[in-house]
Amino acid sequence: METSMDRQALFDHLTRTPLEVLMARADAVRVRHVGEAVHVRGIIEFSNHCVRNCLYCGVRRDNKTIERYRMAPNEVIELALKVAASGVPTLVLQSGDDFAYAAPDIAAMVREIKRRAEVAVTLAVGERPFADYEQWREAGADRYLLKHETASEELYVLLHPGQRLESRLKAWRHLRSLGYEVGTGMIVGLPGQTPDDLAADLLLTEELQPDMCGIGPFIPQADTPLAHTPPGDFAMTLRMLALARLACPAVNLPATTALATLNPADGHFLAFRAGANVIMPSFTPPDYRRHYRIYDHKANITMEQVLMEIARAGRKPARPQGGVHRAHRS
Ligand code: 5AD
């Protein structure tokens, strides 16, 4: 570990240390531990149905105003293969917590993608029975993204009706025990969230030592109970990124879409300066994507812009893993 991450030190870094100082430290740690490469992960948001009712999220169950969609497994597979063939080395299959896709449906998608492309597959489909996680791992899924969202028990219970932080962490640890690379992450600027709560997020992250940590600001969505809550603070989100890099030097840290939504001109750029080494463009077909409205004005970035942002930050795209390009060209 690069700094002493006790709660008081974290509190000071979140409230007092100049942002430039934190960013410079994080950048140095990033250079040393993960280098100049930026990893591109292609997201496919294949369903916006969700059984959960998270207060901040636009695809929450009680939002009757958004149009719901589900992509057919074949449609997901064909799109995934197309994205993989374009040289994107990792795919993230993401959806709301949608039990209409039974475990074998998702397993079959994963199996088929892994059979036909040399690509890492990440699943981000929420909390499911452990047997489902096992089945998907056996089908070849490499990674799983299950953010803890907030480490404050009190906030967690308030914002996720009927859900418990403890169960989520139990699921997270189970995923890790199955051999997945596992990602966590949190939302910065939730209503009532204090610097102490954010320090708790970092302490939990340090304890979990995740393979990935997605950190984004809260952004209000008009059809949720938090429609009129102000968005999270941009600079505070950069602080959290930088501190996550210090707490977990080799972690994969995305420059998140939510951060770019708050600051379209410089969000990705500054994230890359604050420790980020991953970018996750969406490949969801536009007619579906506009309904994947977890928050309003969600930014979208094309592959061309991704490469421009990477170059602008003075970095380079990571080489595709083992022969993705070769397999495609031969
Ligand atoms: N603002 C920011 N992030 C949000 N998410 C959901 N709703 C919001 C919001 N209003 C994030 C959560 C979830 C991911 C899919 O999107 O962290 O894990």
C-alpha cells in the first residue's frame, strides 16, 4: 500500500489535501503499477428490466415511464461477436436484475461468445443465487461486476429497499471464491453521504482488494425519488478515484461514463490523470440504449472518441490479449 489509509488520513485527503496533490500521487502510482496502457471494455446493456427499486436508479422497478426492452440472446451473441471482431478485448454484458433470463440462458450466451471469439466476458447482471454464478463461471465467464454502491449501512438500506449490504458483500465474496475477477464500485454524492461515508467506501475497497473499481458521481434521473437531489461533486469523484488508486495500486479503474456526463469536455481526461486506466464505451444499439436511462443525459462515447481520449491523455490502448486480432484476421 502506498499511503497509510486510516480513516482520519482519508478524511483529510477528501476534505483538505489539494486535489492536484492527490492526482499527482495517484498518477505516479498508476505509472508504476499498471503503466501507460488503457484497457477498452465494450458494454452491451442487454435489458433494462429490473426487480430492484434503488432510489437513485432510472431503471428501478417502480419507474413506469421508461420503455422496457430485452435483447434476445441471439441478438446479444451476434452483437458481442461483432464488437469482439472489431478488436475490443473485453465485453461487459450488463442488465438490470432481470430474472427473465434464467441462469441457463445467460450461460448459453457466455458459452457461445467464448466459443466463437477470443474475448474476456464480464457479467454485470446483479444479485442472483450462487448456483447461477457457478453455472456462468463454468460456462466461461471471466469477470463479474457487482458494485457495493455505498459502504454506509444506513445509506445502503435507505437507498436499496429490501436489500442489505451484507448480502451483497456475501455475493461479492462468493464470486471471488469461484475464480471470477471481481469488480466493485461506489456512487459519490448520494444524498446524505458524508466524507466519513466516502472514507468507509475506500476502507472497504482496500479490504476487498477488487480487480476493478467503478467510481462515478451520483446523477439525478427525473423519474426517480431523487430527481431533485443535486448531482455528486466532480472534484470529489476525482479524489475518490485517486484514493482508490492509492489504496489498491494495481486495480483497474475506469474513467466512468457518469464522470464524463458531469463534465463532457474533460471528464475522461481528468479521470485518466487521477489514476484511471480503463474506459468502457457502450455498444448497445442506439434504439435500446436511449431506454437504458439509469441517470439523465448519460454520455455516450464512440470507439473513435475513445481512441482520441486515450491519445489526448498521452496513453495508449492496451494490446488485445492473446491473439484477438490475429484470430480475427486469419
Ligand atoms: N447516478 C449515478 N450512478 C448510477 N447508477 C445507477 N443509477 C445511478 C445514478 N442516478 C450506477 C450504479 C449501478 C450502475 C449500473 O449504475 O452504480 O451499479
